[in-house]
Amino acid sequence: MTIVDRRDFLLTTAGAVTIGSVAGRVGGTGSKTETKPTEEDRQWEWRRSDDGFSSVSDVRCVDDGFLLVGTVRDLPSPARGFATKLTRNGVVEWERQYASADQREALEEDVIGPIPEDGFAFSLPADDGHLLVGWTYYDNTAVYVGRLVRVDDDGRVQWERSFVDLEDASGYSYLADGVVTEDGFLLCGIESPGILLGGGGWLVSVATDGSINWFRRIPATERDLAETARQDVFTGIVPTADGYVLSGHFESESGDERAWVVGVDERGAVRWQDQFALEGRGPTRATDVELNETAAREDVLVVGSVGPRLDARDFQTLPDDTLEGDGFVAGYTAGGDRRWLEERADTPLFGATRTPRGVVAGGARNGRGWVGTLERPFFEADFRSVVTSLCDDENDGLVAAGRRFDDGDDDTDAWARSIDEKRKRHSGKSDDAADRSEGRTVEYLDCETVRVTGTFADVLLHVVWWTEADEATVGTISEPVGGVDGERTISASEAFGPFEYGPIVEATEVFEAGTSVVPGSGDLVVENPDAGTCRDAVLEQFDGG
């Protein structure tokens, strides 16, 4: 039994291809992408194969499919930002590459020397289209400069702008994440006042036409940025009732990188911040943040990594040890109180997304793409890869995206795939037609009792409970309780003994003969639809309710 307050990291859990030029901004020579069904679970997998490097930095669920953005460097060409629109079946609807004005000019004039490199970090929804947010890298000065490209629903450019000419700022700028606001967009990343100077976390409010509303530099430590080269970077942002919470990392005076979580008001003024480092090889980075609202309160969850230096600014293949390290998940109140932190060995985490059943994270486990929660894996690749972004569509399940590494060469390929939780995951009574026809049902009778019908070699219960009248003393159990032949009613208290507070069965997994009894690998998984109500009832006891 593990005593750790982690209950809010919930158990969740081809068309026409258009490539061409638009006003000289969009380019491409032919499709190097492919979507195919996966052999093991009837899902789809999309992959981009280039002679060099490509990676998806962000996937976003849109009304009729998914939008992937990232970076492609198809040698000998320089790196470019790309966007690919997929249907809900993973079929390519359109795909485009976007060269910046400076890159186009350098190529047209046949410049001798480094050509500017481009890439995209993420996208946001905009009226009848999308805002693509990325960067241009200038090798001669070794700086990144933020870049915005506004496109319509078919990926055609409407306008674009660079922050290279932003007054009193942006000798160096990079934008990693953003949200839609009433005034347009609020973007976050890093900004430096000059070349080879220190950089602070950056918030910039952008109107829908690309003009700047306001911007604010937020250093993690008090210092004159002109006198150091240390960099502070925001990596994620989420809105809360009182403003925003940001994830990130910063370089300390001693040279190590530490995780950084910051709460700000609507104008970017700092309300609170938390900084920490975990033991391990390499930097501690908070890589993403997600809101976790319940009926009782508004919390945020932060995921991160210890060791890897994965970044959306990458445009070339990285060393083999890039994915080696650990991960962590931390829970905060919206007011900045860190309630819990749990490390995850050999599983650095780089992205998270909200689902109707809680927050799910993505990263790599032992160097292979991984998606899941603290309690249960949803997906683990059998090849070297990493998940850097996730989105959840209530109708079509999860989509994970990132990059995969070819064995035997130095190429890195952009990659995405669907993860259909509905295939074996349900809420409440199992009502899948195939399950009913086979006489297999799982039904919750109360907070701790479940009735299972069918023939199964084993049943595994996921249970939470508390040792004291304090929500920080939550414990978890994920253990098998034996098989079923016909019908069986199972009580957590009868299976595991008495509990001080609780117990609550949050999910039930059933295993057919021959399936390994490992949490997360059940042939059918059914979640308790009333788990939230059950938890609230227990917490009311703590408050004297």
C-alpha cells in the first residue's frame, strides 16, 4: 500500500493531400507521410519519413480530426515548421510546410553561410483557422526568435509576424505554449533583451491580428539578465479562476536546472511560485501543466522530467541518452500550495491532457513512448520513441504524438497514433454490445462493491482509502481478487480487510485466461462513474460534514 496524496491524478485513464505554395510562404515537394492500421489493437498510426529529422511538438483535437504541428528538416534542406491535418481515422487531409521570410530570402539569394532554420512548437484555435506558433533560429548569432503564422482551416497563410522587431525586447525569444483569451492569445516561453544574455520567463498577450497587447518578463531569480547567461523558460500554461499557472524550469546560480511552477494574475503579475530539484542525472524540468477541476475545488497538476533535455526547439537528431531519466507528477492548489509530489522511475513525462475521467500524461518509459497515469499505463511502444503531446476527443479517444527513432541510422521521424480507450474501458456498467452478447458485465452496486458477470481468470480492483481524517493520508491498492465463473459480487472490505476511511473502488479490470494479470492490461476495464461522489462524501467526514 502506498500512502501518498495523488488521488487527483485520476484513473482515466486518406483523403486529398494538398502541398504547394501560398504567397511564397508554404512549400513542399511531395508527401513523405503514411497512415496505416496498427497490427495489435486495430488503431491507426501516422508517421513522417524524412532524410534527417522530423518531430511532432503538439497535437490538438479539432472539430473533424486532429492538427499536428512540429518541425521537419529533410536534408539537405533547412528545417521548416509543418502542419498536418488528419481526419478522425488518421487519414491525411492536408499537410504543409512554412518557411519564414528570412529563410526564403536566404534561399532565393543563394546566401553563403548558415540558412535560418524554422519550426513550430504548438497551435491554438482561431476564428475559421489556426494560429501556428514557432520560431526561427539564426545560427550566425545563435538565437531563436518567436514567430506566429495565422492560417485558415485548409492551412493557407492569412498573415505572419516575427518578434525580431519587438521594441525593448526579443534579442532572443521562444514560445512554448499558450491559451486563447478574450483579447486574443496569451503565449509563454523565454525572452532575452540581447544576444548571449540571460533570459527570463516570458508572457506575451497577442491580439487576433498579431499585434501585441502587452508582454512581461518574469525572471525566476533576482538578477541583472545582462550580467548572466542563465535562462528561465516557461513550458506550459493553464487558466485558473484567478489568472494562470505556468510550468517551466530555470538555471540556478550553481548551474543546475530546477523545476519552476508560477501562479500569475490576468496581467502576468506573480502571485506565487515554487522551485525544486529532484535527485537524478541531469536537469529537473516541469514540462507541462493541466487543470484538474472537481466539484469541491480547482487544482492543477504538473508533470515533468529528471534528466532529458527534450525541447520543441530541436531540429536535429539527439544523442541516444536523450530519453534516459525519471519523471514526476505534482499536485497544486490554484493558490500555490503543493499538496503532493510523486516520482516515476525511468519514465520522464513531457505532456499532459485533460480527459472526462481525469488527467493523462505522456512521455517515455525506458526509452519507448508511453501514455498513462500513476496507476496504469494505457500504451507503451515497442520501439524507441517519445510522446511529447496528447489530446483527448470524447468520441474518438486519445491521440498521442511525438517522435520515433530509427534503429541503425540517425533519422528521427514525426509520429502519432490513436489510443482507443473505449475498446476495453467503460464508465459504470459495461454496455458494449460485444460485452453484452458474451454475457460479460461489470456493475457498481455502491462505493466499494462491484458485481461481475462472465467467465474470467482473474479480477483486479483499484481501490483508494484513507488512514486518518486527513486527505493527505490517501492510500491505494491495485490487487487481484480471484476469478469469476458466472456471477460474483466483490466487496473491497471483504477482499482486503477493514479500512479507517473508505474504501472506494475506482476501477475494475477483468482478465481472460492467458492474459497477464498486470494493472493496466485487463481485457475489460470499467471505471466507477460515482467515484467522484464517493470521494466527496469521504472528504466531508474530514471537514466535520
